[in-house]
Amino acid sequence: MRRYFAPCTLGVEEALVGELRTLGAAAIAARPGGVEFEGDLRLGYAANLWLRSAIRVQEVLVEGSAAGPEELYELVASVEWERLMGVDQTLAVDASVRDSAITHSGFAALKTKDAIVDRFRRRFGRRPSVDVERPDLPLKLVLQRGRATLYRILSGESLHKRGWRPIQVKSPLNEATAAGLLLLSGWDRRSSLVDPMCGSGTFVVEAALLAADVAPGLRRRFAFEGWPDYEASLFEPLRREARARTKERLPFLLEGADRHGGALALARRGAEAAGVAGLVRFTDADLRAFVPAEPPKVVFVNPPYGERLGEGEDLVASWRDLGAFLHERCRGADAYVLSGNPELTRHLGLRVERRWAVRNGPLDCRLLHYPIRE
């Protein structure tokens, strides 16, 4: 059994716990901004392949007292690093420090790096290099109240980078957060879903991947695939099984609409890259004119609530239009609205049934559930 930690967006921990239970993880414990769990190496691989709401999967390498720099150095040096990376590979250490005698995260990272490369130099006369951009072995050090936990990051790049988004768009709603919100809602994955202000299509594409049972990590490479202890005999069957599970058709519609042609072009390109273009539909339409092709059972929407559409009446009008759309064209549906401005929600004219606090990029938001009565 190995110990893992999967960071996630603040507020979607409940969704991540559910995903880990489905994968068969043990000793699951939610923490603010992530979930601890235990499992074997195969589970670590499966978590990277299947977790939708996680940002990374980290495995605990060593944990212990580190009251000062020398104690931290000795703790890190005790790890058999030659089993975890080759001398010609690269590493990088990201450190976070809190309530510790070592107060500078950069110094903690440097001390950790020194302990690793010194061990290699003593044994082989050579040392691995540092690559902060694309390291072979990315490491995470957490130093808090005199104790250190050092993780290796199995994922490499953030898990929200599924490989389907053509460019990095300005919206802070990333793929992992969108998937986490879909999971929090309890959407059954068998009902029609609409996003009437879809932008670059994050909710719609992630909903399609979820409904079609497409593993979010199926189209990418992970850091662990380049390590000396990588076991292809464990991971390749997982990847084959994931490919076999993918559904090519859905008996319901997933639809997005937006008035901005550039955003819709990105949405269509993203759906194509994700392999779900045949499962979704994007419509070029203003919210006031948009009529869903199929009466939706679920509405997911991230309307503007900041400066990107300006202040004042334009912003208020867009929320009033959304309220009218939900009242008039979504009877019987469950609407989930992501809001970063509580002053704007009253313009919907709806009574909220449940709310979840969630962090969306730099913004404190609420996911609001509005049942639209018949």
C-alpha cells in the first residue's frame, strides 16, 4: 500500500472523494484543497487516468521531522533516489512552507535539491540536472510545523490539461473544475444537458467525456511513464480497458450556445480534439433567441460576473436574460449556475435550493442549484 494525495479546486473535494471510492481507494480523507488516500501502484496509475476533478496525483516518498535545514537535508537524503530516477534525468522541487523554522520556500526547495544531487554525486560521481519547466521527476515538498512531507508527482503536467483545449483561453474555469462541478451536481449522465452561454465549451465537452465514459487522461502522457520503476504491465492494461469502455454514441443531446463566434470556434475545435464532436452540438445564438434543440433536463452555465463584459446594465441584462431563458424554455429542468457575484443572482428571479462554495481560479464563487418548476 502506498500513500497518495490528490490536490483539487477548493470546493470540489466531495466530488473527488466519490471518484476515489469508485476506483477502490482506501483510507480516503478529504482535506481543504485535496484528498488523501491509499492504494497500490496500479491504483496510482488508475487515478491519473480516470480522475476528472483532481489537479495532480502525488505519492508520499518520505515524511518526518524537519525542524531545521540540516534535518530536512538528512530526511531527503535518506530516500533511495537512484531507484526513482536516472542520473541523466532532470528534477524540480516545488516547496510550500507554513509555520516552520524554515520560512522561505525557495530555500527549502534548494535544500531538498541539494540532498538529492549530493547523494548521486557521492555514488556515481555525477548528478542529475534541474529543469523547472519539464522535469522528468517533479517533486512537491510540504513543510509545516517542523514536519516535512515529500511527494513525487505522478501526473507531471496538471491533470486539467486533457489535451483537447486548442489554446489556453482567458476564462478561469478549467477542465478539472468544470468536471468537479458536474460531478457535485449529481447529474445522471443519461439526461440532456444544455449550456446557453457556453463560451469555449468547457462544461459541454467535459459532460460529453463524462457521459461517454472517456477516461480524461487517455490522450496524454504522464511523468511516471519515464521513471525507472514504471511498470508498463500494470498501466497498459488499464489504458486498453479505458479505450474499450468509451461510448461512441449517446441517446440524448449535449448542447451549447453562445453569441461569440470566436468562442464557438474554439468549442468546436475542442470537441473535435476530445473525440466527442459527434456527441455534442454548438449553436451560434444570443441567449434571448436560443431555443434548445431538445428540452433540457439539466442546465449548466457560467455566466459573466466580472469585468470581461463590463459593469452596470450590460452585466445585469445578461443575468435577466438568463433568468428569462430558464423560466420560459427550461421548465422541469435542474439549473446549475456558477456565480462569482451574489448581487447579480437576484436578477434571475429564481429561488435557490442548494449552494456549494467553490474556488474558480482567483475568484470565490458559488455553484447554485435552481429547480425550474413545471
